[in-house]
Amino acid sequence: MADNNNPPTLLGEALLEALRLAVRQEIEAVMGQNGLVGKKPHDVVKPYLTIKEAADISRLGPSTVRLLIRKRQLKALQVGRRVIIKTTDLEKYLEAHPIEALPE
């Protein structure tokens, strides 16, 4: 807000701080309506995942995820050239196919 030639005034500083506070409160209000308060960007659950994202989440390789889709063991949608997987479908598959640890 300050000009290069004129130093910022006390009134200008107060106005700038009031605007920052108002914007911050508005963002928090919108995030609260969407259930996003206190969450970081990586905490937000996406409704659909790419093959790479599904592989990262499930700790499987992307080729394994593609194989499961081809075998129709994992549901997927094709949108144009992109293949996406519903997060809930991935969770259902993983819960239905648990890996049991072998005794030592």
C-alpha cells in the first residue's frame, strides 16, 4: 500500500491489518462450511484418485493397480484418456483383501 516515495501512514497500516483480518475470517468461515477447518491440504480426502495416487495410498505399484482394474477386481472410470478410481472403491477393495502376516 505504501508508495516508494511516501512512507506508510498509521491509518494505512491499520486499514491493511483490518483487511487482512477480514479476509482471514472469511476464508476460515468458508473452510468451516466445507469441513476443512484445521486440515492441511494433504489431509483432505479426494473423491477420485488417479492410478498413481491409488498406488501411493495402497502401497501397490501402478502396474498392479492397472492389473486389478483389467481383471475387474477394482472398479475404475475412464474420463477421456484418464482413468480414475473412486476412493471408496479402493477402500472397499483393500478391506476385502487383507494381507495376513506370516508367522516368524
